[in-house]
Amino acid sequence: MKASLSETILRLSQCASVDQICALAASTVHALLPGAYVVVTLYDAEIGAIRWRCDCGFEAHEEFLTRLLGPDRTTWAIHRSETGGGAAADVSGRLVAYPGGLFELLGGTISKPLCALVRRTLGIGSVHHVAFSLDGKPIGGVTVLLRRGGALGHVPSIEGIARHASVEILRLAAQAEIRRIAGRLALATESARIGVWDLDLVHDRLEWDPRMFELYGIAPLGFAGSYAAWQRAIHPDDAEAAEGAMQEAIRSGQGYHTHFRVVWPSGEVRHLEAHAVVVRRADGAPERMIGVNWDVTDRSLTEERLRARLEGTVRAVSALTDLRDPYTAGHQHKVTRLACAAADAMHLPADRREGLRVAALLHDIGKISVPAEILAKPSELTPVEFGLIKAHPRAAYDVLCSIDFPWPVADIVLQHHELLDGSGYPQGLRGEAILLEARILAVADVVEAMCSHRPYRPALGLLAALDELRTNRGVLYDSDVVDACIGIFSRGEFAFAI
């Protein structure tokens, strides 16, 4: 009894392999046309040839086909000729008639005498083909070879079987590709010790893969699987920043990238890095976050040790300046505090604030090259003496540029006496040509200098310093920096007294 098309489609969808799909397609079409030969072929990308995958109706000619194709027809490949065949040009999904025989249809490099022998031996009268296609390219198909005098029927059913067989082959190919990708991803995450997590923002469900539990030192049975459970694992000092980064990612959709510490139940502290993307619904509402964590403890501890050494070196070099010029002892540290406070008020990114802090601590080291009698001179400097003073930013730059800082410390120090109108030194830079950090340092330097005693004058006081800023706001000094500096003093957020 012939199976209905709907029944065949269901059976095709249940096939677990391409071979099963091909065999079912061939047998079902042959059941519709029992007097015909049916062959299913597929393109094999690995060898660049069309393979004879299965067939029905050749029982009476087994000996002939064995001599022609070998004992196992499914291993036989038809290499395409340069001209190609008709099947390659037809991906319509319709049953198309071809003159000649199967080998001419496939465009194989089979000799014409051999093709004629096959047609004569099998008694083939006509050839009809429905192509399987992938992305508009033929990948094989169902070929019906009618005996001489045979009639072609059930065309819609044959076309439907071929079309759905093609869909199911593509389904299996997609599943195989997904498995390959998943396997590669699993291997990559395992070798890189990366944990994968998925947070359902709508229902507050957090799923971790096994690696995540290792990274957090938590047993799966002891994990509540919620956003709050993740928060409880974060180091208390990092919780606010980690939470803020996640909420900002959800709000902006720009992605999530942060670094935080976690505290294991044993008390051990580990450093983790996190990346994630936000998945949104069609209406734009955030639906889930999918991300990864990995352990960066060794790297973080190494960076901390390097920072500690760098900090010690910076402070030691800064102290040399105080020894060289005892009349301005503490100047660099006071300027550093004011510059960092102004940068905070301006919301300068943390990394740039750190670069400014280091530059401020070192901004006057070039004075080591200035004779001590000039630094301590109790009267007005001569033009020649002032020229030596003006050389100190360049002297500092020459020392600092050889140090591989992660920030442009040498350039900030070089420019800290530049002024917006170009009247500063040593380069006479103007406006935006001066680094923002140098513009902040310039304002902090002026205010601290005016508030402190010098060998040649008494302290002028904070009010005079702030008046200087107001008078030259936007002329000598950056307007935003001036506003930030005056603001922190007027709001009582800063004072030089320690």
C-alpha cells in the first residue's frame, strides 16, 4: 500500500541520518512508480563529486551494475566535467525531463559508448530529475529512469517527497554544524577555563555551566540560581561597581565588561573578568543576559605588585624634588590632591585619573636640573634665571619619556605650564592641543603655588588664587577645569590642610 505524502513527510522528519532520508525517498518514489529505476545522489564536498547514495528497482541488473560501479555503489563518485550537467542548472524543485541517461544528467566524465550501453542494458526510455538544493545550489536529488514505454505519474507526490527530503537533509546538516560549533566552543571554554552563564531578566533565573561553579567555589546544590545569589558571592568592596556595570549594560545595551573579586565559602578571594551581551525582545525590552567569566587572579596579583612597585618608585622620585627644593616641600603632593579632586568633579575616567595622579606627583622633578640658589633666591629672578626655571618641564620629560608608563605621564608633565592662549611654555601650545590632564594640572599648580609661601613672596591666599582663575577662565585656563576647581572649594569638598 502506497504511503500518503503527509505520512512520508512525517517519516522523513523522524529520520536520524542522511542515509535514512535518501533510502526512504528512493523507496517511496519507487513504490509510486514500481516499473521505474530510482536513484538518489548527493554532492560530497570533501571530494568534490556526486555520490550514488541509494537506489531501487535495479534487482534484475545487479551483476551488470556491480561490474560497472563496483560491489558497493554508495562508494562510487561521479566527478563532474568542466561543462557540468543539467542537474546543476536546475534547482526549481520540479521534476524535469532530460534526454539521454543518468550520467549525462549528472555531467559526469563517463564516455558516450558507456552511457549508451547503460541505456540499452537497462532499457531506459527517459530520465526525470528533482534537485535537492542548499542556498540555491544543487546538492544532489532524486532521479527517475523510466523504461521505454513507461509513463510518468504521481509528479506532485514525487516533487513533494524530493522537496521535503531536501529540507530534512538541510536540517541534519544544520544540526551537525551546531554540534561541531558547540564542540569547538566547549573545547575552547574548557581550555581557557571560561565559565558561561545565562540570566533570565524577566523571571530572575540564573543558569551556570559547571565551570562557573568552579570559578565561584560553590557547589551546584548550594546555589540558588538567582541574581541575588550571584551578588552574595561578590566581594563587598566590588559589589556596587559590579552591580552598576550590569545595570548600565542593561540600560544602554552596550554590553557588559567588568572586573571584580569573588569570595569563596572558604574565604579565598579570586579575581574574575566578565563579558556579556543583553538580549532584547522585539519591543526593545531587556529579556536576558548571556555572558562569560574567567579567572584573572594571577594576572591581577601581578599587576597589583607592579603597581605597588611603581607607586614606591614614583613617591621616591617625588621625594627627591622636595629634598632639592625644601622651600616648596609638599607642593607636588598638594597639587596631586587638588588635581585629582578636580578630575573627580569632572568625572574623568578612573584610568585617566590615575595617569593624572602619577603625573602630578612627578610634575616638578625637572627642577633637579635647576641650580639650588635659583630655586631658593629670595628676590625676583632675572630673565636668564627664569629661563633656567622654564626648562624644568623639558628636563622632566627627558627623564620620564624613557619609562614605559601605561599613561602619557611624560607629555602631561611637559605640558603642565602651557596656557590656552599659547603664552605658556615650553612649546607654546594652544587650546585643545594641550592634554586635558595637563590643563587640570596647570590649574591645580597655580592655585597651590598662590596659596603657599615662596622665598620671594608671602602666600597670596585662596581667595586671590580663585580670583585668578575667574579672571582668566577660558583665556589662560580651561573653563571646565576652573569651574570644577572653584566648585569643590565653594562646596567645602576640598582643603589643602591635611
